[in-house]
Amino acid sequence: MKRESGGRGWFRAFWRWHFYAAFLVIPVVLLLATTGLIYLFRFQLEPALHADVMKVDQPAGLVAQPYAEQLDEVKAAFPDATVVSMTEPSGPDRSTVFSIETADGGVRDVFVDPYEGRVLGSLNPDTTLSGAAIRLHGDLMAGRLGDAVIEIGACWALVMAITGYYLFAKGRVARARRRTAKAAGAVLRSRHALTGSILGVGLLFLIISGLPWTGFWGAKVQQFATTQGSSMWGEDPGALSDPVSTLDESLPHSHTVPWAQGDSKIPRSDPNQARRSTANLDTAVAVGTRNGLTRPLTIALPGSAEGVYSVIGYAFQNPAKERSLHVDQYGGAVISTYGYADYPLLAKTVAQGIALHEGRRLGTVNMVLTTAFCVGVIFMCVSGPMMWWRRRPKTAAVGAPRGRMPLKSTPLFAVLVVALGLFLPLFGITLAVVLLLDLLVIRRTPRLREWFNTTG
């Protein structure tokens, strides 16, 4: 077959790579978009699904019971568990949430009616709809293997987005001609291309902002940053106990990765004070409020006799307001503070990126745009296979476009591909595997060569 030249050859080659990248990407991206959409609306979905424990009625004339008394009720209901943290009610019709660690190492969120002070029930945050969604979103519930699959899918999504933009620009005339001729599938192809051109930038941002979470790329970059005295994460080096609930990933401590903040002094309570009084949850809340932390507060309880109350301010929409106070569990004095202002520059950047990624940085606008993006991605994941189904060959072949990247004649492009493979190692490894299979197996097997529609 005569080889196509110029833009036509590039178009066919990019179309082929876009086609095969979609096979890898669509299952992963469809899952991420769906679970991301569920997690985006977690504060609407979970109270509706678990209204019996998450919602309360505010009786006329009653005020909320002290948090220390609510804590006693939790301890009485779960005597063998360790109470790790408490989060204040987010509104007058919501429960107080205590996160506990059970004797067998499990985690549960216990909900308490703040007015009557009684335990309403408990949930395993990992098995709620939102909890399952975020676990699938993170690693497919398959640990390191699942994390690697998602990272590979994200890397190849970059290829799909880049090749998609090339096809959008170069194929506009052909798409217009097909629409004018009212060709079968022309409208769907145009809508797919237009939607992709709008979503592509958002997809690139979400991939980049999500990479710090990955187990390979994220861990390696974090390791390198640590050697340079920095970090991608704003982990508080002084926190001796952390919240364990996974229901709200927006808490600053939920994004920690172990690292050392130089010689930072770890705050500790002194159980041997000559004159000591015993502070409690209400003391910690009062101290946090007096020091300007935004409510509702989350309080991590002391994990030992030398532990502290870590009072975490509400900073859901603005990571720049992330701030924690460490309060002596005896005298109630503030031992140290840690917040956004103390983060390394890299951690500040990642924190802002995470807030945008989760659809919370810009309030309602961010949530609406993220919702539209997720719905658009789901449309792309459905319309792509539909277009293939309409034009699939009747023969025993996958129906891939025929084309081959002219890398030998364009060394600069080859350098860019290699650079991307080095920057994203899992992409580089899988790309090498694909190229070797193509060279050593597919091209040497007539039936496979025909099935994959491979050029000579």
C-alpha cells in the first residue's frame, strides 16, 4: 500500500493512537468520572441515605449538650474502642460525628444527637456510597495494583487528549463535509469532537492535579521533594493523633504522606505539671474558636498521656485557611500551631490543586463546572464506542485506523515522546511494551497484522 504523506499521514497516525489509547483509557476514565461525581455530592447523598443517624430535629428550647458529655456516651456505647476524633455538627439539623478505632483495628463514624446527647448509630465510612466511590477512585479497591492501573490510565489519557486535539483541528473540514452530506454518524462525531475540545483542558488539569495521589509517580516525586527539604503535602509534623474518618477527604490530615519537617519540635502535653487541670473537648473547641479557627471544628483527641488536642479549622473551600492548633490536654494552653502559611510552596500548590480537583475551591461555580465535566466525560466514554460500533468492519478485525507515526523523519517529536515517557515512567514502560509487541509479535503474525490493521 502506498504510504500517505504530509498531514494526511499524521492524521491517520494520530487517529490510530487515539483509537488504541481509548481502549486503555475509557474504562478507567468512566470509572473515575462516575465515582468522582458521587464523591462530589457526598454531603447531599449521605445525609439522604442515612438520615436516621446524620440528621436530627432541633427541639424547641433545647441547646446542644457539652461535647465532653457526648464523648462519654460514645465511650459507653463502644467501651472497647478508641475515640480518635470529633467533628462538630455542620448545621442545626446535623449530628455530631465521632470517629473511633475498634478493637480489631476497624474504623467507624459514630453519630450523636447533640441536643439529647444520645448515640444514634454508627457507620463504616469505607462502606458508604461515598466511601466506596473514593476507594474505587483511588485504587479500585485493589491496593498497589489498582493504583498502578489508574496511573497508567491517567497517563494514556494524556495521549488521548493530545491526539484528540490534533484530530479536532485537522478534521474539522471533513466533519463539516460529512454533516452537510448528512452522512451516518456525522452529528455524533461532531458532538464528540466539540465536547472533547472543551473537556480536554479540564481533563489535562485533573490528570496533573491527581498525579500527586498516585502510588508510583506521586511517591517518587514526594521522595525527591523530601530530599530537597520540601514536600507535596502539608502534613503537620506535630500532630500526635489524626482523624481517621474517610468520609471527608478535605481535612488537611487526610492527605498526609510521611515526611520529616527538619527539626520541628513535636508538641507534647506534660502530665507532670505541678498545677494541672484537665482540659476536655469543650476546652479545645473554646480555644480554637478564641484563636479564630472557622467552625465546624474537627478535634483529634490525645493519643497518649503526652498527646495533645489537635484542633482543625474548617477550610473546605479555601485551603489557604487550613490551620491547626495543638492544645495541652491538661492546662488547655496552645502549644503550637501549623497551617497553610507553614506549608512549603510545593505543598501550597498541591493543596490548591486538590481543592479544584475535588470541586470545592470556588464554591458553587467549581461544583457546577466539575459536575458538567464529569457528565461530559461520561458522554465521551459512551459516544466513542458508539462511533466505533457504527463503522466497525464486518470482517474479523478490530477496525483500527491505519497509520504509523513518522518518528524517523521527525526526530523532535520522537524526543518529546521519550521525554514524556521519562517524566511519566508508567506511561514510558507501557509504551515500550506496546511498541515491542507491535514490532516483534503483531507485525510478524499475518492474522494479528490483519486484525489490528497494521501497516507494513
